[in-house]
Amino acid sequence: MIVPTGDREEALPAEWYTLSSDEVEQTLGTGPHGLSREEAEARLQRYGANVLREEERETRLQVFLRQFASILIVILIVAAVVSFFVGEPQDAAAILIIVVLNALLGYSQEWQAGEAIEALRQMLVQKAVVIRDGKQQEIDASGIVPGDLVALDMGDRVPADLSLVEATSLQVDEAPLTGESSPVDKATGPLTPGTPLAERSNMVFAGTTVVNGWGRGVAVATGMRTEFGLIAGLSQRVRAEATPLARQMDVLGRDIGIIAVGIAVLAIGVGFLQQREFLEMFLIGVSLAVAVIPEGLPAVVTLTLAIGIKNMMRRNCLIRRLPASETLGAVSVICTDKTGTLTRNEMTVVRVRTPESEVAVTGTGYAPEGEFLRDGSAIDPLADPDLRQFLRAALLCNHATFAGDEAGEWRIFGTPTEGALVVAAAKAGLSRDDAPEAVREFSFNSTRKRMTIIYREGDGDVAYVKGAPEVLLDLSSRLFRDNAVVPLTDDLRDALQQELCGYASRGLRVLGAAYRPLPGDVPRTAEAVEKDLIFLGFAGIVDPPRPEAAEAIRLCRSAGIDVIMITGDNPLTASAIAQDLGLSSEGALTGADLEAMTDDELARRLRTTKVLSRVTAEHKLRVIDILSRDREVIAMTGDGVNDAPALKKASIGIAMGIKGTDVAKESSDMVLVDDNFASIVAGVEEGRREYDNIARFTRYLLSSNVGEIVAIVGGLLMGLPLILIPVQILWINLITDGPTALALGLEPAEKDVMQRRPRNPDESILTRSALLVILVIGAWLGLLTLYAFSGFYEVDIDRARTMAFTGLIIFEMYNVLNFRSFRFPLHRIGFFSNPTLILAILGSLGLQALVVYVPILQEFLGTAPLTLADWGLLFLLGLPILLAGEIYKILRLRSEEKGRTPA
């Protein structure tokens, strides 16, 4: 009974599949004439629209404000406020401008990604055909209510969960819901309680597609109450994890904040001991705080990630969140779907076994191009009577068609396996153009496991039968061999059965064909027609691997990335594809195996078993949880609503752009535009390049900041005047260091970027060795700056500060070349391989020349003109910085190439 429970919620039976058609109709108050219009409108008010409740998209303001959710940004805002209150409004304005520009850039990239997702979005179901008041009519699918009688035809998307009351040759693609790539046969009649979702043959579910036959069903669940909706709701409850980069930047920001306050307080304390004036001490403290904070770092990180997003889009990876692009580079495990990602999602006949011989078929996909090979040599299939007869029978006992478009893409209309047979026949030059008249059909279903079409040929009828080979062999008494009909002996039957088992063990889907000329006295019933058949053979069908997938998996192996195939397909097929792709796995685990294991047992098996089949959404979530315990960074691919919770839980969820559902895309961090596994690996390479570059410019910027601190603190301890005023430090950190740091973000990937293991996600972006380099180089920069200042301050304080100010910038331009690579010297990576960096260096030096010689800028930044000799001295002082870095890298590289660890 229908029991109202308030606010459009209804307590309806959960196990509809256990009820007969009459019981379903009685429970929902419907029948062959459907609902009345008035009753449908009343139920629409009661149950609500047949739509999924989506997670509310963030507003433009929310996306913008989220850009400020970083400790570094908060520190910069605090620094701006302090600068304003100590009488340095230009410093405050400069900091705030960079903060706002950073937020605008991040907002722009994320909003554009959201708009791109909206462009990819397609409504789950646009229209549906229902019977109301005894009349068939087309309505918006959102108007379907429980009790509606819905008509289904080939090609329709199912608009709600339906209990079938009629089904004729009905097959449904349930991959978006269950992950099962093979069409599922549907029929009426109750099932036993506890039947798994994937085996509920008397039900069809929202979001799936009818690929064959027709039927009618009563809507038993709509909107969020459908199986589709229940999993969508589960995904909305899963909490997304922070990215490794976001965590590292927060830790870095916290540490920088503590250091900034500590150094400023220490400097003020030293000033008190030296009995300096309070205002001078406070100015020194502010200068040091500004020097500690890399003001340009958030903007450069955001810009680098934004540029990376553009690069990834060119590699068919649409990033929905800025940090996700870098996270992809940290991936240590890729959990990937099989169908359409590792494979082409185009069923292809690769073998045909006739009673006489076996023939290999070349060509992949639905393009009618390929050859027939016997013992490696091409043959004319039409000249082989056995092969020709098999292909003709497979073509005639078939409803699938195929066609190509202007772009040369071929599509199948019908079930994929039937389509594979039609394409194989076309490769042989056969078509239905001269087909005889069809007079009767006995449709395929899961019980019969065969279909038959009777054709009028000449003066009589001929039945062509297609289906499971073992079933056809049992129904056959003869076979067609060497252009003759001969008895099917027990020995021949056993030999064919043995070959059939061999096909199945290789993961091939197998379809057999037979025929029978019908005597006039044979009744045209299935029982009478489908016996005493003449067996013609069987075809081995496979969804071929993508040609680039094997190389992508090999690249993952060299990069230390584990690949786990997670599929709804059967374990034999999955294992065969894994073997073809070079994916090493100790057997395969099914969903039932997973349920029988403890978490510890499963964790151990996942180290060696990389093929998981017949899995559910819950299984995928469990796998991610177990892998996460070992601190793995997990990329999970998926296309169906059943994948959505796992996509959201994974470190980076990757939805399919072509065959992915809206729910999957909304739950993902990235959309794979071409559904190709190789594009994921290309994205990993780009992500690694991004992280390397972020590490490069972060360390470069911090080494510059250390130089500023050493110069200011050193001058304080030596009793010198303030070496750099706050506005000069801001100019260095934003105007000079910013462009060169950003240019470092464009550095090409190192040649061995995919030959090293993934980085530890818990490892700081500032390792011990990196900190040592930063401190050593920073101290060197600071001491050189002190030297440049100390020779002039007693004569002309403004010129002294200009020498220190300009000198530090020149020293940093040498230093940025050191950070182009942590391992390779310039002659190995190419001095001009990053032309943007060369332009940035020249631009920074040009701007500094303007600051030194343009009066209005001199006044703003407190500079004085320098002589040509001053410039020459500064360039000579800085040259050893670059030479020392090059010598160190050359020695280190030689040591590595000899197999020794450098000191």
C-alpha cells in the first residue's frame, strides 16, 4: 500500500522484483490503461518531480571567497593591515592588489571549469512515452510518477525504475549502474528475495539504455528513490579529501607565519638593546616580516596551476579544481575501469571457428575494414563456403546495423555483440541488400539463449539461428563442413566443445550460428523449428584494448604507479584484457571474494592482484579506504552513477567525458574528455611537471627571502642603517621575483620525469636537503647584498640602498638559473629551452633600470642613479652564484651516472 510519510516521501515496497506484474499493478493502483491524468497530477504533488537532487552548485561569490581559504593568503592580508597602520599605505595597497588578483585568477579558472562541465552535461532523460487514460503519449520524463505505465523501445533511456509487465527480446545496457558491459536480458515474472541488483531481470532501472527489443513497465521508484538516485545520494554524503599540495601549502604558510612573527619580535628586541628609536625599530620589524613572507608565492602557484590546466586540456583532461592538476602528478595508484577506458568499447570479431577450420579476423572497432587469415595468410572469405555460410547466417539472424559519419567514425545501432557480427560480415563483403523476406522470428531471452529468424528462400523456408554455441550444439544433429552437410558425431561435438572452452578461457565472448531448411510439414513454432539444426560454427568476440593503453601501462610501471583494473565484467574477460595490456596480476578477485576477506587480507591481495571484477559501488569505496590506509594517492576512474561515491572519495576522481553520467562528472575532480586511459598517464606526466616547477619556484622565492633577511638582520647586528626599506622588499618579492618564478613554472618536464617513483604525499615541499640549499644560497645572497651596501652608506645612504636593492635583484637573476633543475646543468637542459624565463630575466633587469633612473620611480622606491661601473661590479659579484651551482650539478650528475650517491 502507498502510505504518506510527509514532505513528498512515501513508504513503498522495496523488493518490487519479488512481486508479480498483477501484484505490482494492484499495489500501485494502475493497470493496462495506466493512470488517469488527474491521478498522475496528484501523485506528482505527492512524490515530487522525477529528477535527481543535485548538489547545489557554488555561487560565483562562494567560488571567489574560497580562493582566500589559505593560510598564506591570510598572512598576506594581516601583513597589509599592519603595513597600513604603521604608515606604509603603498605597501598595504601592493599586498592587497596581489591578493585580489590571485583570487580573481583562481575564481576565473574554477568557474570556467564549471561552465565546461555544464556544456558537457546532457539531461539524463529528455522525454518518455507513457500510457495514461488508455492512450500512449510523450511527456517530460520529470513528470513520471509511481504507477505510470511506461513504454520502452530500442534506443530509449529508461526514465525511472520500472517493474516489467511486458518484454519482447528486451535487452538493457546497465553499465552506468552496475558496471556490467554486456547487455542484460530482461523478462517478466517474480524473482526470489535477495536477488542481486545485476540479476533482477524483471526490473529496468533509471539511467540505463534499451539496446534491443521493446517492453512496458510500471514505474515503482522515481527521482532520488531510484537505484540511480540512492547512489547519487551516497556520493553527496562522501566528503572530498584535501589535496596533498593544499595540505603542504597550509603547513608552509603556518611555518612562514611563525617565522615572520618570531624574526620581527627578535629584531625589535635587538633594536631595544641597541637603544634605537622605536619608529626605526618598528620599521625594521615590518621590513623583516615583509621579507620573510613570499608575497608572490600564492599568485605564482595559482598561475602555474592555471597554465597546467590549459596544458592538461590539450591532453584531454578537463580539471574542475585548480589543485587537482598537481594532485594527478602525485598519484601512486590508478584504479581504472576497463570498458571504453582500457578498451575501445567496440566489440570486434577476432576469430571464427567453422567445423572445418579456424580463421583470424583483423581490424578493430566498427569500421568494416580487415582481412580473414588462415594460418597467417589472407583468404577470400566469400570463396570459403563454410566461412561464407556462417557469416551469412550471423548477418541474417541479426537486428543490428552500423553506419559511418563524415568524420569517419563508425557507430553500431543495436547490441554490441550483434553489431560485431554485422561488421565481420561487411568485412567479407556481405550485406542485407539482397536478403530474402523474413516471415517469422523467435526472439532471444536469457532462458532460451538463442534467437531464430525464418526467411522465405526460393520455394521454401530456412531458419537461421544464433545464440550460445553450447545450446546450438545440443540442438544440432548435423554440421556444415567442406561445403557439405554431414552428421554431427559425438567426437566432432566433443572437439567443438573443447575449442569452445578454449575461447572462453581466453576471455572471448562466443556466439554460434546454425540453420535449417524447413520442410513444409514442420509447424512454425520455436519447439518444432529449433531442432535437427545444421551447426555452422562460432565466433570469438572481444572488446579490443586501445592500441595506446599497453604503452600507457608500461609507462605507469616505469613511473612506479600501480594500475588496478576494476570492472563489472566477468573475471575471465577482465584477466584476458589485463594480460593483453601487460598488466601483471595474480589472478582476479570478484566482488564475492572481496566480501569474504578482511581488510588486512584484501590489503595483502591488492599488492599482487590487480584485476577486480563484478564489483559494486560499496566495493570500490572499500578498496579506496584500504589503499588510503597505506597513504596511497589514488586516482579512480568511472562513468556510471555507481562510480560516483568512489570518485568523490578518491584523491582524484576521474569521470568519463563521453560515456560518463552527470552524477559521475559532478562527483569528479577531473573529466577525461576522450575516455582514454593513455590521457590519464599524460595528465600524470603534466602533474609531475607542475609539482616539480612549484617546488622549483617555491625554493627559489624562499632563498631570495632568506637573502633579504640575512641582509637586514646582518645590517642590524653590525649597527648599520636599514639596508632595504619595506617597499623595496615588496618590489623584489612581487615585481622582480614574481615573473621569473612564474617563468620557472613553465619549465619543460625533465626527461626522466616518468622514470621515478611517485613522491611521498606527506613529504614537505621543503625537504631537509632543500632547506639546506635555501639557507646556503640565501646566506650567500644576503652577504653579497651587505657587501654592496657597506661600501657606500657612509657617503650616500640612498646610493648604498640602491646598490643593495639592485645587487640583490641581479644576484637573484643568476640564482633563478640554478633552480631550473635540481639535477641537470644548463648545458644538459638547454639554456634557451625555456625562452619565457630568459625574457622574464631581461624584463626584470629592464624594470630595475627604470626604477634606478626614472625620477618618479626613484622617489617612490627611494633609489638613486648608478654608474656603469656600479652595474659591472654587481654583475661580477653575482656570477659565482651561477658557476658554483653548475659545478655542483656536474659533479653530482657524474656521480649518479657512475652509480654512486653524491655527498
